[in-house]
Amino acid sequence: MDLSFLNSLLDNTFIPLYAIVVLLSLWRYPRYYDTPLRFLPILIMYTFLNELFAVLIRDNDEISLILKEIYYNNNWVIFNIYNIVFFVYFYFVYYFYISGKRQRDFIKVGALAFLFISVANMFFQSFATQPQLTAYITGAIVLLYCIFFYWKHLKEQYGDWFLTRDLLSWLSLGMVIFFLGYVPIKIARYYMETEIPWVRSVHLILIILMYGCFAFGFIRMRRRKLQVE
């Protein structure tokens, strides 16, 4: 299959998928409105609008967040802000779903380390015009540990690491697929002078797989009230 056709197909798939997941999150909201996941529709809507805005900046010289002409199509600043919000939100979620003190302490330390590195990273890379590579890798690693702790918690509590009717199980699976696949891509993109043509296709496929898992999670989920300690 021609890569340009594949990329065009994927480009026209992932943003509508965000919109579908937003609608599903609102449809199922009565099933999780009183849990730490209650802010999830806001995050997904933020993701959807963020991607739309990023496409507008990328494809239109008239729309720019940076005055210097060389950066007119640069949209890194909105993604750098988004990444901080995304990681911190899910640290918050996993902190309240995991009961082990040592695991909770790790999440607190990991979240603080991520925020510290995010600030420090700004002194080495422009927050407005460059991807914050070190901060992103740190955020992803801490999040993957959170997911591992959550799956371990499910195994101890329910005898299985993945519950097909549990929304957070599906969210976790989607994020594991995405971050294990995308972190190497992000590192390669940072150090490569030119991007390999198929890399964007893989990136978009990872996004579709992640939000496909999110969609399945909303469709399959049962109500699970959490008493926050």
C-alpha cells in the first residue's frame, strides 16, 4: 500500500475517533461520575481540541502561536503543555485506585520527579518550539510503572490482571500499547535529521489502537464505585 494513501487514511481516522470516544465517555459518565475518573471526559475533549488546533497550526501559516516566521507551523508548545496535564492526571487516578502504601509513595515521588524534570528540561530545550524529550520519557516510564502496580493490584484483589468490564483496565492496556511503541519513535525522531516515511504511519496506528481500547472500555464497562481513602 502506498504510504501517502495510508497516512491520508489514518489522518482522517484518528481525529474522528477522538470525537467518538468523547461521546462514549459522556454516555457512560453515570457509571463513573463519583470516581477519580470523573474528569476523564474533560481530558479526552481537551485531547480532541488540542489535535484539531495542532492541525490548524501545522497546515496554516496564518495561524501561529510564535511570532518568528521560522516557527509559524510549530505546534510543540500545545503538546508540551498537554503532556504535563495528561501524565499528572493519570498519576492522580492510579494513586487513588492502588491501595499499597509503597506503590502510592512511588507514584508521589515519580510525579514530583516528572514535574521537576519538566521544569529543568526547559533550560535545555525550548518549551515553545521543541519537544521536551527527557520530561516525556520520564513521564511515560512513571506512568507504565503506575499501570504495572494497578494490574498487580487487580491480580491480588480479583485473581486476574485484566478485567474486561473494568474501564481502567482498558485505559491501561491502550496506554501500554501506545507508550511502548511511541517512546522509541519519539527518541528516533529527535535524533534523526529526516523522518523515515513509515514512522508517521506507525505513530497514527498506535494512537488508533490506544483510543480503540478506550472506546472498548467505555462500551464494556460496569459501574465500579471507588471509596477514596
